[in-house]
Amino acid sequence: MRELLYGVFLNSGNDAAETLAASGTSRSTFIAAMNTKAAHLGLHGTHFTNPTGLDASGHYSSAFDLALAATYLESHYSALVAIAATPAFTIPATTTHKAFALININKLLRTYPGAYGLKTGWTEAALGCLITTSKRGGHRVLAVMLGAPNGTAYAEMPKVLDYGFELLGVLPRPATS
């Protein structure tokens, strides 16, 4: 299960998400549980029809709901946050599959000082989606960007994070190493 979670967070692996959804119950039961959890968390602008986040009729969320969900994940599932912050991970070969070398596709982990997560996404309808967490000066900023035209999320998100830290009085951004 842990290896599948690395696939979901590092490579945004839809195959890993589908496998996790089907591993302990039926896919439809898993999706129903996702919607129940969303309602429990007060995510009123969210409805799931699949475990991947791929475009589908009736499948949607809002930036506000994604920020709430990310905050909940960070406060309750530190192991998932650690997985999302992992730059690279190798799933060793077994008798049933080859080795997989996973490189985290979240470029901000390598280019924005203090960035430690959280989730990337892109579809034809949603365009670029990025939930980013960063620490600086004893503060934490979480930002959600949805609908970024192809290739712009990684260029624009640092501006959003810098603005958040500026509001907190934490300046300037440290140099990248």
C-alpha cells in the first residue's frame, strides 16, 4: 500500500489510485467512502465519481475544499505528507513486477526553498492544478492553484507563496541551494 501511495503522490499515478481504490473493497464503495469523508470534512464544493481526479461528469472540487482537505491531511496523516515531500523513491523489483524508479514531478520541491508538498494534477478540462505547502520562518503556507494553462503553475505558484509569506511578515525568500 505504501508503494502505491508513493506512485500517487510522486508520479500522480492514476493506476496506483485505481489499485488503491480496488484493494480492500469495490471501486464504487471506495468512491462512496470518498464522498462521505468529503461531507464529513465540510467539503461542500466537492463530489467524486472516480478515485483519480480525472475529468468525469459530476466529478469536481473547489480550491477552498482542496485547501481544507490538504489541511486535514497534513494534521492527521503525517506519513502521507512525508511521502509527498519525497524527492525520489525506488520500488524494488519482486517476482511479480520490475523495479520502478519514481521521481517526484512536483518541481517546486527542487526550486522553491521550504516547499515540501503536496499534490500535482493536470487534465484537459481542469488544466494545471497544484496544491503546495511550504515552510519558512516558523510559518507554513498552503496554496491551491486550479486552471493554470499548460506549464504555468510552477512559474506562478512561487509568486502566490511569496505573497502568503509576505502577509505573514516573513521575508525574503531564501536562495535556492
